[in-house]
Amino acid sequence: MTDIATGEPRVLRRTLFEYRAYSVGSDGHFIQCDEMICRDDGDAIAKAKGLIGDSDIEVWNHNRFVVRLVHTPK
């Protein structure tokens, strides 16, 4: 793809953000952390849903809380 004004090749840039998905133990403490590189909060949440097992998952973007995904006991 080229820039119409300059005729130069256009570079498509995607901004990616660092997220962490923390598994939360029954005592409320973090017991595991998975680092993720995502496009946005929605992408991070979708990836974190795949990590839900026997504990809740909290998703953070640096020091910003995004969401807590509650697991369903089996």
C-alpha cells in the first residue's frame, strides 16, 4: 500500500499493550501470573478467559485494573 500524497510505502502500525492475568487463590492472593501482549482490553479479556480454571482471574494493564473473571466451581 502506498501513501497517495507522497507515493511512499505506507507502514501500518498496530499499538500493542502489556497485560497480566493473575490467578487469584481462595485467600485472595495472587498465585500465578501470565503476561500477555494485546491490542486492547477486549483482546486481553478474551485471552484471559482461556486461562480460567479452578480460580478467578484478574486482568491488569500495568497498575490499571481491567476486570475480574469469576470461575464457576465444577
